[in-house]
Amino acid sequence: MMGIGAFSPLERFMGREDWKSVCDEMKMIDGTFWPIPITLSMIEEVAKDLKEGQEVALIDGENKELMGIMVIEEKYRIDKVYECKQIFKTDNPQHPGVFHVMSKGEVNLAGPVKVLSEGEYPKRFKGIYATPEETRRLFEEKGWKTVAALQLRNPMHRSHEYIAKIALEVCDGLFIHQLIGKLKEDDIPADVRVKCIDVLVEEYFPKERVIQKGYPLEMRYAGPREALLHAIIRQNYGATHLIVGRDHAGVGNYYGPYEAQEIFDQIPRDALLIKPLKIDWTFYCYKCKSMASYKTCPHPDENHLLLSGTLLRRMLMEGSPVPEEFSRPEVIKILKDYYQSL
């Protein structure tokens, strides 16, 4: 993410002062707005032999590929519980972001990074994976002045389709930007999600006004703070607006349904160039016979089919029939084939 410019202007793993400032004030010590610490952790056994000023290789832990090099400028320890409470609003290890932070090494290394490889992403997600430079060029070629980014970590269902089309009504183009990094174990793999989005765009969208790409971030499930990080990333990719729906980047019941929207009103006005497109909770209304939200539909909840990726996964795993109002049949077929293959 640093090497391709998706984390711009960040070019290093954060030192202790930046870590503390980001946790406390959502900005680095030089004043750069940043909502979540980006740190590199080591176990004590490895860190004790490393010295400040030393150049080290950064190796992918899974395929052992050389990803980059870093000059160590600082070694330090942090209060992980404090970080979790500030970023995730909880230190409950059941929260996947908390679990990840608490399972990391005891010592952080800070310093500038020189990235040498983009790993498996360009080859594995050919045509989907893109850098900020590439998407900015695409938007410019299409003449789009306003671009709405839709963050996705689930297959695109009727609720996503509805809010995406709301954005298309007010922006020149739609940038479907899905996360192709690591997710929770029960989340649907990226290659399956790509197929779902492909068929949906092919059948139900004006193709000349939609671009689908992916980026190599790992979810943190940090709710409001992660919504701000997603905004910075989409700003770097060239989007002018970020669609922020109900419980953006949330998990469980750790955040209120609209906290990720409200936080955009709590940051300095000049913190971001990108603007949020805040969209209410969407559902299918059997009385309206259409998709709707609480802002547009007058009917009581018993007329509503609330759409949830978690609920859909449960229905697919149990082999229960999925209402067409929940998701397009072409998408359901792809997902059924995936779950039957497990």
C-alpha cells in the first residue's frame, strides 16, 4: 500500500510519537491527518539483534518473497490495549482487529520503506488489481470529474446495487473498489466476489460508467476510524466521493450503525479532499415493491426485507432458499456454486 501510493503521503512504518499521536488525535506529529497506526511489529527474539541504522529485508511471511527494504530508525514498545481501545473502542479479543493487534510481536520497528515487489496481486488479480496512478488515468480518460467509490468486502447484493445507483445519479462515474487483501475466515474470497460483481455490472449497470478494481489492504474492522482510512485511500486513487452506508467497516455490535458517517463531521474541515456520500439503511419494501431506505419509505418494518451479508452467508451455508429481493439470481448462483464446493 505504501509502495503503490495508496497510503500516500505515508512512506514509512510509524515511530512511537506518530503512533501515539494517531491513537490520540488522528494525526501524525507533522500534522498529517491519519486515523489508524501503520506499524511493523517483531517478536522480542528477533528484535533484540536489530539495531537502529541497520538496513533490513522485509519478507512475505507466507511465500518468503522479498517485498522491500527498510532502514531501522527506531525500536520501541507500545501499550497494545491502549491502541485497541482508541482505534476499535474495545479491547475484547473477540473483535478481529483487536485479536490481530494483540497477537503481533512485542517490539515495533520504525523507518522509511523501499518497496521492491507488489507480491501476487498483479498476476492473481490481473485486470482487477490497480494502482492509484492507473485509476486516476482511467478516470481522466473517461472525462469523469466526480467519481463515487464503493468500498466492498462482500459480494454485491441488492442493497449495494441500490446505493451504487444512487451515487451514479449524482456523479459522473462509479468506482467499485473491493478489498482483495486478507479478511475474516468466514468472509467470501476475493475471486468469488469479483465474479459476482462482474455479472452484476454486465447485466444491471451502464458499463461505460462503472470501473471495478481491487486493492491489497487487510480489513481492520475499525468502523468509524477505518471509514476515514478508506477515504484517504480512495482520495489517493482519484475518487471525489466515498459511499458510506450503514455500519461501514464494522463488525458485530461494536459500533453504532451510523458512527462511520458521523465521524466525518467530527474531523477538521481540511482533513480530507474527498467527500462522504452518506446513505441510510437500505432494504427491499414489499409494500413499495422496490428497494428503499428509511428516508424514502413510509411503511413499517414488517414490510421490509433487510439485506445483510452475514444473513446471506448463513442461508447459503444452510442451503436455505434466498429471496430474489435479497440478491440477483446470477449472483446467488455463483455463491451457491462456491458454498457447494466447500
